[in-house]
Amino acid sequence: MNFSAHELRQSFLDYFSEYGHISVPSAPLIPQADPTLLFTNAGMNQFKRVFLGEETRAYTRAASIQKCMRAGGKHNDLENVGYTNRHHTFFEMLGNFSFGDYFKEEAIVFGWEYLTKVVGLPTERLWVTVYREDDEAFDIWQHRMAVPSSRIIRLGEKDNFWQMGDTGPCGPCSEIHIDQGEALGCGRSTCGVGCDCDRYLEIWNLVFMQYDRDASGTLHPLPKPSIDTGMGLERLAAVNQAVTSNFDTDLFRPLLKAIGERTKKTYGTDPGSDRSMRVIADHLRAMTFLIVDGILPSNEGRGYVLRRILRRASRYGRLLGCTEPFLYELTERVVQEMKAAYPSLEQSSSIVVEVVQREEERFIGTLEQGTPILDRLVNEAKTQGLSTLEGETIFKLYDTYGFPLDLVEDAAREENLELDHEGYQRALNAQRERARKATAFTTSEVKPYLKELKTLVFPTTFVGYQSYEGEGAVQAILRDEQLVQDTVQGDQVELVLETSPFYPEGGGQVGDQGVLTGPHGRVQIQSTSKTDMGFFLHQGQIVEGSLRVGDPVSAKVNIATRNDAARNHTATHLLHAALRELLGPHVKQYGSLVAPNRLRFDFAHFKSLSHRDIDDIELLVNEQIRSNTIVQTNVMGIQDAIDEGALAFFGDKYGTEVRVVGVGSFSKELCGGTHCTQTGEIGIFRIISEGGISAGVRRIEALTGAGALQHTKQIDEQVRELSALMKVSPHDLISKTQKTLATLKDMERELEQLKMKFVAKELDDASIDSRMIHDIQVQTQRVDGLTMPELRALSDRIRHTVPSGVLVLGSAKDEKVSLLVIVTKDVTKRINAGDVAKSIATHVDGSGGGRPDMAQAGGSQPEGIQQALSKVFEFVEEHGRS
């Protein structure tokens, strides 16, 4: 029986639901609270903490269909995509899991029964593998499932033993393969399960997690063995739909058809075009899902992987004849095909289209400049009989035009050429060394006294969530980065306390200020920080008396600055939520600063915000402030927090329990900072600036409370001053300013016209050089003191003097040269104005170009103007013959 891919998804979840499995939604492609992974690459990723024993779930059986990416990082299939029948960047993994519930026998029964009874695969074509020492699994397959021993293959640790890392949970695994027939085999006598050819295709991997490997490598039985399985939907669909390539399934056929319609190619008629179409189809799915999950193109990390995928697809599009942006149009087809399984695609489809189109347009410029050079290098190598492209030359292509190395590798591979990676790396390292010397960067080492402190003090206990005050003893005193036993008035010190109400700098929020009072003195605390070892450093000055190690102190936080910082921190959460609601779920925090007097928020977004955007954001945040919603904080398990919708900052490492800060249903984030008790305490929120700080990253700066009110007052005062200068009321200021600007513009236009009349009248006929060359009138004239716009205006007044021919004007002003070339329409077939501009620009140390009938050039050597004008005649002499 044949199923569609969608039917396979549903049948899998339905089958395991019958056996008590909870259907768990797919986790995002960005691993949540797990900085060890670049992308989610397996179904078990979201259950990793459960398998490690760090958290528990309300269920012990689960099934999922997980979105996965294998492009970049340890697991990277990018280079194989398009060249094989089964490699993908984005794919879906079906999996069932047991957390200390059932084990080997049930897992094997489930796997066999689903494939043979639900999907209907023929048992006689199925083979299984087991770990060479796993007699238990072998017996279950042979006796319980009645698989002939001849079709049960024992393999070694490399193929059939799974482990999460060098230490921790691990165990043997068993794989189910299908024999696709001799036609797909390699023909070798040794061909069998485990061969690299396509005959024996792995469908499902069942992992029996039964051991814990310690640092010495010894395996210890787990008290509650678990099950982790994974099966690629694309492979299952191919087998079920009786095709030999994943790309021939209904997961890809609609995409390939759409690509064919767009490129006017038919899939299956040409191997080269087919490969390009497979690459594009795969990459369309990957880029769409990555953007929907909040990743934007950039030059680092996950964003760089997305950029590589998008640009690789764009390049393969050019091989099919698409020189204009086209991928963005096809992402809509991905959405239509996949939205039933992943509804979030439709909600973000417009964002996907815009992001892809912008990146395509940006990359087309790179391709147009670099591709002809790359083609020339490839042709030269082949002409010379070389088998390798020189690394240093390829690096120059990258360094000058931004042409990515992986695209060079693809082009070389298609022509059976190798790439000189060592030469490329040498050139890259040399450039990095030059950059390092130019920037003269220095790195700071961990300060020795911090290592010494670790052996002397205990981690500081923070009590600042509950109180602004606390009592504790001084554990250590630092003065000039040296440990001391006592201090006196005037000393700048860093103090370590046993207990502290002072919030240490972290999560973007600055550290608390305040006062420490001891039996013999008082310390004014200016800032507070936290070390990686867990103790707080209270930086300040002894303003009265003295202080000794061991002294009891009373700690009091500056309530005013703490509350101001809390207002800004809660406002930052509201801002983040507003951005995601108004701009899209791709918005994610890249950094922040929360100080008592201001806040700064860096976030992912692909374009600048309009005035309307900023107004809408301010309005939404202030609505939340006026609602005076209670700000709730709760401590819970990390997965519970994520399941409740809390935003985690990807790349951060979290413990088993986290602090969640929520504002009703509007905002929920993992956060350790201090906050208001109700949103109304913020008062008012004003955005004072918005701009880009790097590709795909924007920055908003804002004020709250008294700071926002003061900012508004300053603007009011400026409006009053302007009104006084313009002698109108504030209400009429805009209309008066518009009228004044219009009047100024009219006066400037009249002045420009008078200037041009004067220049035209005063033109020195001696500066005109006019000749007939090949029946073409060629006239040049030097008119110093004019800018390029003024030259164009002058040309309109004097071009009647050359009704048919070539007119070139040259001018020098403030050491800058402007050259304007006019060619009448009837002459452009013989003389191209752009070519003339390019030719003469070299004489003024500049460059030029433009349309066939009008072009311009600029330069920095006024002394070369006369020579440039003289070269015009030589150019027409050489190129003007009819």
C-alpha cells in the first residue's frame, strides 16, 4: 500500500498513540538551552536532559516527527546534496522513545510491526543488524520476530553502538534495512548490508540505551534503560512509494515541478540540470524552515549556514539560466506543501519571501562580478592541463568579491578539478596575521588573584530578590588586585561577602550600587559583578573608618537605582515581545544593556524600522504598561519552562532549574534579573533611536519613567525654541517650515538658473575644440568650477551646438574632476558614451561609465583634464568608422 508523506506522518503518530505514546511536537531547529549543538539534528535532542537524568517528564513514552538540519557542525551533508539520492540538509525524523519504560523487545516489536503491518513493507526484503555482542537483540529478532538468522547481521562498535559523548548514556543499536534489488547494487561479490551502494538501504535505527560509560571507559548498567529510535521520513516515503530516490517522492515532486516551470527545464532529461534542480529543491526547504525558526543570513554561526545554503541554491539557479532573483518565489510552494504538518510556515511566509529576496539580490552582485573570473580560472586550468585550482588565486576571488569557497569547490568539482586548500589556507592565514597586527589587539588572561580567591571563599548567597538589605561577613578584601586583611578610609576595594542583596552584573543588567556598613567603617559600593566561580565582587570605596576580613556588615542596596534598572529590565521584556508580535517570530535577542538611566536592545531583523513600526512598538509596549499587569517570577524545570512558551537565549547554558519572568500572556522569558512587581511601575516607554549595528542585527535604545519624561520635555523645549525662531505657534510649526523650505528650494533653483545663464554667456570660445571625424562632430570644452549636476545643467543649454555627434565637458572644482559625455541617439551605434567615459577617466586617476547616450567620469587629478579631453578625438578616430 502506498501512502503520501503526510499520511505516513499521521500513521506513525497514530500507531504509537495506540500503544500509550504521547505525541510531542517538533522542537525548533535551533536547539533550546543546549549550546553544544549548531542545529537540532535528531529526534532525541529535545529529550537529551531526560536521558541524562537531569529532568523528568509527565510521560514515559513519546513519539515525534522532528524537523532536523545537517548542514554545518559535526553532522554536515551539505556537499553531498544533489549528488546522491538520499542526502539532505533539512529532513524529518520519525522517532519513538521510552524513558525507563519498555526496552529492547517492545522496541523491536513496534518497529517491525509498524513497517510490515502498517506501511506494508515485504518482510522477505527486510534485513536487520545488531551489535556483535548483543545476543539478546539477536534472539528477539530470530525467535520473536521470526527473521531468519541469515538476514540478521552482527556489526562492530562503529556501526552498531551509539553514545551521546565520550562519557554518559550509551548502548548497542539495531538497524532495519531493506533490499532494493540488484539493480541498485554495486555488483561486487562482497555487496551486502553495510555496503556503500544503494542496494541495502537503512530505514530505522533502534538505540538501546542501557549503559553509562565512565571516564575510564567502563560500562555500567543503567538502572532504567531507555529507547531512542530514528527513521528518516524521506527514505521511508521513497521505499513506500516504490521509487529509488527521495527526490522522486511526493515530498519533492511538487517542488521540482515548480522549479522546472520557473527555469523552463524538465526534471529527468539532463543529469546536470537534474542535479541543480535537486540542490535547489532541498535548499528551498532548508532556507524556509530556518527563517521561520528565527535564523537570518549573517556571516557567523547558524546565520552563515543559512547564507551558504541560500547562495548555493542561487548559484545552481544560474546554471539553469536564472540570473534574476527567483528562490523567494518558490518558497511559497514549500509553504503550501508543508503547512498542513507545520502551520507556523504560513504565519511567517511573507517574512521568508522578503528575507530570501533581499539575500538573493545581495548575492547576485557577488556572482556577477566573481563568476566570469572563476570561469576564466577554470578554463585556464583545463587548457594548461592542470588538475588543481591555485589556492592563492581562489583566495583573492574570495577576498576581493566575497565569492564563497564552497561555491568554488562546487564549480571545480563539476569540472573534475581539485582545490588547493593548503594554498588557500596559507593566504587566509597571512591576511588574518596582517589584520591582527593592524588592530594590535591584546587579550586578557584570567587574573591570578581570582584563582587564589576560589580556594579561600565560598560562593555568595544572593538574597536580593526578596530584600534590598542583608547581613553577612566579609570573606575577602582585594586592594589593587592583591588580597589584604584590612583597609582604611579612601581605599578602592573589591569585597567578597558570604551573603549579599546586591544584584551582580549579568543578563545585560548592570550591577547594583549601595552601602556596606561594618562595626568600624562604611563602604560606598559603585558596582557589583559575579565571577565564574560563583562569588560576588562588590567594587567601591571606603568612605569612613576601616574594614577587616571577617567583619560583619549590613548591606543596603540603592533602592532608587535598583528600581530604575528593574523598570528598564521589565520594559526590555515588553519590547522583545512587542517586536516579535509586530515584526515576526524571527526576532530574537542578540544582546542588551539594562542600566538605571536607559536600556539598549539588539535583535535579529533584516531591515530598518519605519517610523510607523517604531510608533506601533511604542504604542503596544505602553498599552502593556497601562494595563498594570502583575510581573510573575517562577522557578521550574528548563523543559517545563520551554513547554510553557518561555523564550530561552540560544547558546546559553542553563541548569536543571531556571527562573521564568512572565507578564501575563504577553511575555515570558528565562531571566535572572530584577523586575517590577507590576508593569505600571514603568510609567512610560519611549524609543529614542533605532539603527543597524551589523548585517541582520538592529539596535533600539529607549528610556522609561522619569528618563522618558525628561526626554519628552527636552523635545517640547526644542519645539518651543524653533517656534520662536520661526515666529509661529507650535501648532503651525510644520506648515511654516514646509513653506520656508519650499521658498528656499525655489530660490536655489532660480540662483542655479542665473548661474547657468552667466556661465553659458561667459563661455570662452577658445576653450571649445570642435572637429569632424568620420562624419561625426566631436566637441570638447573645459569649464572649471562646476560640479557634476551643474555640468549636466550646462549641457542642456549648449547641446544644441552639437545636434549630431559627441559632446564632452570637463571641470575641476576643489581638486575633484568631473567629466560628462553626451552622444546623440543617431551616433550611439558607432560611439558608446559609457566606453568614452571609461577610456578618458584613467587620465584623471578615476573611473567612469553610464548609458550609451550619456555617461560620466570622476577623478582626483585636475592636471589631467586637458589630456582626457584630447583623448576623446583619438577614441572617435579609432572607433567611429561606420
